[in-house]
Amino acid sequence: MKKRLPMLIKFRLLLVLVLGSFVANGQTIDVQLAGKEDERRLIFQQLDQLDKEIESLKFEQIRGDLRSVGLPAGEQVWHSAMVLSYAEEHEQARWVAHIIRPEVTDGTGARTNDFRADPLVSTGSAVEEDYFLKYLQADSTYKYDGFGWDRGHLAPSADFRWSETATSESYFYSNMSPQVGDFNREGWAKLEGLLRGHVDRSGRQLIVVTGGVLQEGLPVVERGVNKVSVPEQFYKVVLDVEAGKAIGFLMPNAKLRYPIEHYAVSVDEVEDLTGLDFFGLVGAEEQVEADADTEFWIPEVAAGDVEPIYAPSLPRGHFNTVQAKLYMGRGKKVTVVGKVVSSRYSQAGHLWFNLDKQYPNQIFSVMIRKENLVNFPGDPKAEFDGKVIAVTGEVSEIGGSPVMFVDGEEGVSEFY
């Protein structure tokens, strides 16, 4: 006769078997998880390696594209995504060439701010002490003693935000030049943004060569250790190879008073001023470099904006739309001349003219209140649309922009 196990012993055996199964299964899952984590790490390592290989190929492509269009003369210093020719006597690049690629639109890289000397410049590049001094304080912070100049990028770091390596290399001092703060942060930055916008709109890359106009007798940063020259003008020449279009820009190293298109010139003009030869290997070079088609490069011009009238060409006592801001809020009657590029009646019935620049980039506006429209023999909107007019009155301010209120026909007339 078989002996039966007591119920308690049966329960304990069952519990051991169940728990053993759970432990065994748990150990299996742990091992599986560890294996999957190893697989994931391997995949990430492979992706990182693939990203590096892709970036390396892009760098190679950039260097090839730059060589293919013809670079200016001079000993060349090649970095991953830019090339420069260093002017030792001025302690900065005579020119820096780079490419704005379509990837810049989706690039997420941030400023690295790792300013440093360029190890590839054989004579030694400028250094931090050419722009400011800093002193370590007792609280481990630094006290800065600036020399009054911005470290202005020639090839802007934002053009490389698709690559951490290229962004970092844009902070070599060989890519810096002393710039007036208001110029570097406003007008120069606006030009850089305009070119990135062109790439964004067109989906085509741009080849850009940038530098200060370097010549004898330039002032220098007196307190700097290497006495870096301070250019009085800066240039950019830009080539859209696929479109067969090129343009140049010449800007004074000062706060810009005029819109970007005022500083647009042909590449030929930049070559004449600098003595450099740009894009020498491009087909139909003479035709490409002689043109300065601002409508192609500047959307606002294509939309109907015009350059303010050249101030010295105006009669005595007449001012262009840029100069109008100088008289804003001064309570003085002046005559301002410009082209009506847009006009509209507001919901309240007032008539608005924008001269030379359309909203929201307006630089001077004229308003005829609804109650004053009867002081005109006809519809002033129909009469003056698209015309160059002269308006006389006091210049007021609305939202930081100059505005003139005109009460009757004696205050506005066709200029030519």
C-alpha cells in the first residue's frame, strides 16, 4: 500500500516548483534583456560610425565643390568645411570660402563659442588677447576688459549647424575680424540670414567667399597683442552654381542705415576693389560676375520694394526715406521723397502709403486720415500708387517707425 504525502508537504513541494519556475523564467528574461541592450548599444555604435562616415563624405564633397569653381590666389588653409587664405600682416583671413548646404535648414547644432587659435596657420593666427583681456577673480569668475570690437565671423557658425565639427572650426580666430557691434549683430547678421533664406527657399547650395577689404594704412586694435587690422569695409561674393547667378555685397564696418539691397554690387566690383579673382573656373564667368540681380536674391525686391533714392541726388531740403528717421519726433517740417510701393485703406477708412519698403519691413509711411480725404480733388490712392512722391510735414513715430500725417493735397505731390 502506497504511502500518501501529507498535504502540507505536497503544498511545499508545489510552491518550490512554482517559485523555481518563476526564478528560471526571470533569469531567462534578464539574460534576454541584457542581450537586447548589447544589441542596441552595437546599433548605436554603428549609427555613430555611419554618421561620421556620412559627415566625412560631405566634407569631401564641399572641398571638391569649392575647388571646382576656382578660389582666389593665396596660400590655402583647409579645414573640414571651409578654406581660407591668411593675411599675416593683417592677422586675419584675406578671404574665407565655404558652402551653405540645404541641410542648414534642419540643422540643430548650437553655437559652440570655443574661440581658439587656428593650429593650421603656419605663421600663427590671432588669439583671444587680440580682442579682450580677462582676469580670474577670487570667486572663480572672470572680469573682462574688452577692446571695443566684436569677434565677427567671416564664415558664420550658423551656416554649419548641420555639423558639430564644422561649427566648432568656425570659431578659429583665423575666421574672425574686428567688427563694430551694431554692424556684426544687425546688418551683417541680416545678410547672413538672407543667404540662408535663399538656400531654404531654393533647396540649392550657395558658395560664399567672405572677407574684410584689406589694404595698407588700416587702423589696428591697438591694445591687442598682434595689432589686428580693422577693415573699413567687408565683402561677400555669392554663387548659385545651378542657377548660374552670382552677386556681391560691400558693406561699411558701421551700423547700416540702408536696406540690404543698397549694398548689393556685382562680383566684378568686389574683384576690382580687392584685387582677388573669384569663381575663375565657372562657365560664362564674365556674364555671371557682371550681374547684380537683386530681384533674384532679395525677396522683398522681387515683391516690389525699391532702394531709397540716393540722398545726394535730391534737391536741398529734401530727404530720402532712410533719412526721415533722423527727424522723427523733432517737430520740424521736412520733405521726404520715396516711391509708393504699397497702399491701403484701413478698416477705419484711413489711407496708408508705404514708401520704398512694404509692410512689415516699412521704413517710412504716410497716413491721410479719413476726415482729410475730402481735401484731395480725387482718390489719392489711385493718383499716387506706384509713383515717386514728395510729402511735407513733421515726422512722427508709430511702433518705432517714422510716419508723416498729411492733411491735404498741398502736403503731397508727385516728384517725378
